[in-house]
Amino acid sequence: MNGVYPPATVFPAEPVLAERYGASRSLVNRAMQVLAAEGMIRPRQGRGTMVTYIPPMLHSPARYSREAREGGQARGAFDAEVRAAGLEPQHEITTERAVPPDDVADALGLARGEENALVRRRRLLASGIPVRLNASWFPLSIAEGTVLEEEGPVIHGGVKSALAELGYTQTEATERIIVRPPTDAEADALEISPERTVLDIFHVGRTEGGQAVEVTTTVTPAHYLVIENTFPLS
């Protein structure tokens, strides 16, 4: 946490730590297990033990501003946040036309049970450390045949800037955030212990006329985010 062992670097081997601290190998091994359970380190086959601690990123409405998501030619808010932490953002992206889950269909005003949406699924990494699982859903009537359907990151600014270029500038968003255990598939994709907790964020973006044009779901280990909101009081 003090930066002695930076994120994405190789953590010292157990014999080295045992000698450095005058401790037994069994004690060092137990300490390594605790660090791994807390998400601080992660063994990698053939690569040693990697430091996976990343200082928590601030999650606030300000991250969605055009300035925040496009600054320095970033491809969205995540890119800008990871680069600010001194790490390299990486994207693993697939796109497909699909039947949206009922809650997504309802939020977008689409009929349930029909293939009427485009989804961009993304595993987002910071210098090789998996930190987010995102799925962005759009009405097919808006996204079909556009840059949103292409594999790989979209233009700088991410999907919100892409939608704005298509004439669907978002002026309002709603987020629902819950804390829960990860599914087995999520734990594998995020390379975390199933005992860890994740934040499940359901984000709906709307245009000035109130039309919902984007639903993005985000699953991330809870220790990677700090949630902060400012709101008026009467």
C-alpha cells in the first residue's frame, strides 16, 4: 500500500522474504495466503507472484464528464483513471446482437425476449490486472451498423462519446449499486477469491428528452472503488 512493491510487479519469493524478515517459511507462506485472499497479490503460473494491489479509484458523477473521459485521448473514463494511476489500460472486447436481460430491456424500453439489442462485453485490465467486467447494452435500432458494433475500443471518449457522435448525447444517468459475492465465472475472470465481494453497478444513460440509450453493467472487486456522490439537500 506504501508503493514499495508497485502494482503489476513481481513480489519477492517466499525464501527471500523469510530471510529478509527472519521468519519461518511457514509463517511467510501463511502471510502470502492472507495477502492473496485480500486481493493484494496473485500467483501467476510461470511468472511468480504478482502485486495486484491498486489504489482504489474514485467512482463519482464527475468521471462521466466529457473532459474526464476524453482527456489525453483516453477511450473513456476507465482509460483516464488507469493512466492517472500510472498503469496501462487494456481492453478485451466482444460485441454481439443479443436478447437483453429483462431488467436491461425494461430500462431501454425494449420488448422482452427479443433480439433487439447490441451488447459490448469488456474485460478491463490495468497493466495485466483484471479490474472490471463491463457489458454495455444499446437498442439495436441505434447501434446497428455503427462503430458500436465494431470489435475493439471505440473512438476516444468511449461509448458515451460514440453515442454523442451518433446524435444521442446523454444528459442524465441513474446508477444502482449493490454489494454481493461474485459468481464462479466472475471470480475466474477477475482472478479473485470467491470469498471476496464485488460491486455490481447498473448504469442507465438518458438523452435530454429522457430516452434511455445505454445500459452498462459493471462488476468489480469492491476494494478497487471508492464511491462518492454530491447531492442537494432540502
